[in-house]
Amino acid sequence: MKKQIIFLFLLVLSPIVPAQEEQLPEQCIETLTLQAKKAGLPQSLINDVIPKLKRISKVVQYDRSQPEFTETFASYLNKRVTDTRIKKGKQLLKKHKVFLESLFRQYGVPGRYLIAFWGLETNFGSYLGKMSTLNSLATLACDERRSEFFTDELLLALKLIERESLQPDKMKGSWAGAMGHTQFMPSTYYQYAVDGDGDGIINLWLSEKDALASGAHYLQQLGWKSGERWGREVKLPKGFPYKKTGMKKAIALKDWNVMGVTSVNGNVLADLDMKSAILVPSGHSGPAFLVYHNFDIIMHWNRSKSYALAVGLLADRIAGLGPLSQTGKNQQALSHKTVLALQENLNKAGFNTGQPDGILGSKTQQAIQDYQVSAGLIADGYPGSATISKLLNQ
């Protein structure tokens, strides 16, 4: 069973105030009880856990204000790929050298990526989250936005309690129900977690080796290609057709070469058939990245391009590579209200963003790019001032 594991709501690094709990709707409790019975969970476990589940109002607020969608790329990156985190990452790469090399031999995933995930998810285990995993999942299961996904996650969390003999009150993590050093959702924990320290128990909270090994196993099972990078920063030529940017517009590396795309120091790209896409997360005035197959694998961990870029760039810095040649201008983050208005106007103009929700996701970015093409604007998919002005004043 492979499902899209969505980790774009898993970052727990922003401070979370103590959550106020309240009763879940009785109808939702009844529905969850019925679903648990259908899933074959023991009646004793159902009786012990489900009636005690609580709603955490803050969880819904966090779900609507994820930093991957509310911060500019430059701001997001600067808060996560820091000198302090790079230094700590290098120390841990050295500390776990022998173990990480064994994981590389077994799974094909270089240690620098596992350390980077660890750093971004929990700041290397310094903050594993303090919110009740079960209550967080129950809150989102009873919320209409993505009830089905979180109901499935809650049921798998209950199965983990049964399989791993976990204590419900000890299951703490992010507001979205992610757990342990590498913040696995229950579905990922249930299917991909492995015993990395050889003690016969899988515990992603207490064992760093379990967490790192599980991360390597997960990436391997998703299709990680050993020997390939995630991507790299590149330099785009003058007059570059930005409408060709985006994850769905991958072409052969040699074709980008023909179009004049070079490394940041001006060297030509390799003359290879390897598929690659170009991303401009800050628009045409910011940095450009050429991303490969493994970048898409990283995005299975978290469906945010900003997150995946941060993982790749942090891994590079931990391995000793230098900083970006540019990080982009200090752009102003768009408000929920502005994004909502953009989505509504794009839909009216015939560029489908789906149901307007105020979140600048991939579908909205593609709609923006399509609109920019039709309007004769630089089609980078980024809602810059010219695009916003034209859309909101048409």
C-alpha cells in the first residue's frame, strides 16, 4: 500500500503554546468507533481510547497556516538552513559516520540527507513535539478539510499501539500527528519503520538509530536512486522561457544544456538524457534550481517544494558545499485574504485553482503560470506585483 505521504504539515519547529482541549462532536466519536470496528481493532482498545479523544482547536488553526504556504521561499530557507544547523549537522554526520555508512550500503541513501531530514523535522531531536498524537489526529479526522486522510492515520496509530505496545499518553508529536525524531505519520511508521539499533523494538521517539534507519528504508522504498543528487542551483540565460519551469515540465538534461542553462559558475551541464525540471520558487528574480528524480522522492516526505529544496540544500551544506549564489529578494509574504482573492479571480478567468482556500499550493501556482502566459507576463508561476495587480484589477 503506497499513499502519498503528506508531510508539508509536519514541521514542529515553531513554538506551540499549551493546547486547550474540548469534547469532540458526539457524531464524530460514533463514526470513529464504527471505523475502528471495521478496521478489526480490539474492542478493549476502542473502548479505552476513542471515548477519551479530545478536540484541540489550535490544531485546525495550524492546519490553515502552514509555513510552507505562508512564507516566501527566502524567508523559509533562511530560517531552516542556518549556520547553527549546518554546524550541528556536520557534527552528527561525523558522530554517526559508521552507522550511516552501513545504512548507505543497505539502502543507498547518503547519510547527509538523513541528517538533513532529522534537522528540519525536529532540530536533531531537540524538539519532538508536545501535542497528543491521538487528539491531534482525531481533531483533523473530525474536520471536514481532510477527514478521510486523518481518519486513516488515526486508525493506523491505534494499530501501532496494538502492534508496538505503545502507551497512548506517551505518544506526543506535531500538531498533525507526526511522531519521533524524523516525524513519521502513523501510516509511514506502520509500513516503513525498522529496528535500527537491533534491540527488537521499533521506537522512533527514544532511538535515534531506529529513526535514521527508518528514514533510509522509507526513501529506498519510495524509489531513491543511489548515486544521484537531488538537484542543484543553476543559472538561466537571458530571455529564458519561464513557462517551461515547473515539476511537470521535466526534460532531458542535455536539452536544458542546448537552451543555455548552465551551472552557477557558467559551466555547461552534462550531456545526459536524465530527466530534470527547473524550479524558480521566488519567481524570475530569485534563484533557479535544476531538480532530478530524488527531489521528487524528497517531496513524498513533504509535498512542499520549499521543504524539499531546504532538505537538499541543507544536505549539501552539511557535506561541505557552499551557499547559494543568490537567495532572492526580501519579498513580502501574501496574506490568506490576497491568495483567496487571486484564486477566485483566476477561477473566474478560466484558470482552475480548485476550491479557493487561501493556500498557495501547486495547483494555484500552475493556474498563475497559465494566466501569465495568456496575459503576456513573465510566466514563472510566482504571484509577483505585476501579476497581482493585473489579476485583482481586471
